[in-house]
Amino acid sequence: MFHVGQLVCCINDQPPPHDPVRRLVRGTVYTVVGVVCGFGGGDGLLLAEAQLPEEFYGFAAERFRPLSEARLAVFRSMLSPTPKQEVEA
């Protein structure tokens, strides 16, 4: 479901009971740099923008939703410069 280079959005920023430090922010977009299979019965994600202590293997994948490339393309097109048009006065 997730792959390296994919953009994901955090939907659950509550820290797990064994690590009370909040390392994620809900609604923030992160970049997947690694996927750990078999992480607590699911997949774990390693994220470029979030640091983990050495003893942790990743963030639970169910805490994120993938961002659609089609939806991202709409926003990217809004950010790209548009050519200037002359207007008659």
C-alpha cells in the first residue's frame, strides 16, 4: 500500500503508550523513506521529516493515509507560474 517516495498525511498523532513523546502532527504531510513489513501485525513507515529513537522500527502505517497524485497535481498546477497576458486598456 505504501512505497518509498510517497507522500502521506498523518491522521493519528497520538503517541503509543510505550512512547509518550508526540513525534507526529496530525494533518502534516510526510515523505516515506522506508517501509518495514511485519510491524506489529501491519507495516511500519520510516519518514524523512520525523525522527525516531534507535530502538523504534517505524510509525504504524494505519496512522497515515496516502495522498493521491491526481489531487496533488491540482495543487501543483496552482503553484506553477502562468504566462502573463496583455490586456487592452
